[in-house]
Amino acid sequence: MFQKNMNKINFSKGSLLYPIIAGVLLFLVGVFVSGFYELYYKLSYLDIIYHFLGGIVLGWFFYILIFSKREVGQGDEQSERFAGKNFSVSMQLFILVSAVCFAGVIWEYAERLSTIYASIHAPWLYYWFSGGNLNDTLFDLLADMFGGAFFFGIRKSMHKVRYILHSLIKESDEN
């Protein structure tokens, strides 16, 4: 019975819906709730925490997008290659952190453009969404990358724990 439940816990075939929902919730809390209560001014490190959490969510999203098998093309060589079968763990980490960093760069450009143009054309947007200086941008990107790497480490650890548990259950079923 426990083995049947273990087979249902399969993160590699997860839905993209879950990280999207988590990302939207993180965005709403990070921008609106923190902005409403002016938490960014009260807690100077909060921005780094949100970027780290955003890196985790982006890592989750890109892991599913890049490395999981999907029903379309499942079983062919192209699907196997992009399911991470032919990549070393270090290469998977590099690809995932690069994807997370790319999304972080896009976010930082949006913050910069908001800082430049929203103060003049959309002051309401500037209040909720504006960027800092170069140090802020670099620390934000670093936090994004650490979040993506953290997700990757947790994901790989969970995979090993699940494999060990599956082996133990299979061994106990044989006895």
C-alpha cells in the first residue's frame, strides 16, 4: 500500500500550474502586501528573501519545463535528451541556474524601466514596482541564482530519498 502512494509522489512529471500559482502568490505578497505595509523600508533584507524565494519558484518552474518528460513526444530521442537523461548533474544545475538567472535579468530590466519611466508616466506603478542601484540588482540576481540552486539541491535530495525508500519497501515486500 505504501509503495502505491510513493508512486503517486512524482515531481519530475509535475504540472507547471503549481509553480505558476506559487509565483503569482509570491508576486502578490512581495509587491502588494509588503508594499502596503511598507515592509521593504522596515526590513532592508526582505528584497533578498523574496528574490531567493522567487529563485526557488523559478527553479521549480524551469525544472519541470526543461527536464521532465511530457506527454507530447514522450519516449522519442528528443524527449529523452531534454528529460535530463543525457546531462550530468552539474550540467543540469548549470542549465537550471542559467534559466533562473535569465528570468531574473528580465525582472531586473523591468524594475529598471519602471524606475525610469513609471515615476513620470505611471506614479502608481512606481510606488509598487521600482528598482534600486547596481548593488541591489547584483544581490537580487545572486539571490535568484542561489534560490534556483537550492531548489535543485532539494529536488535531487528528494529523488535520492525516494529511491532509497522505494528500494527498502521493495526489499521488505520480497521478505
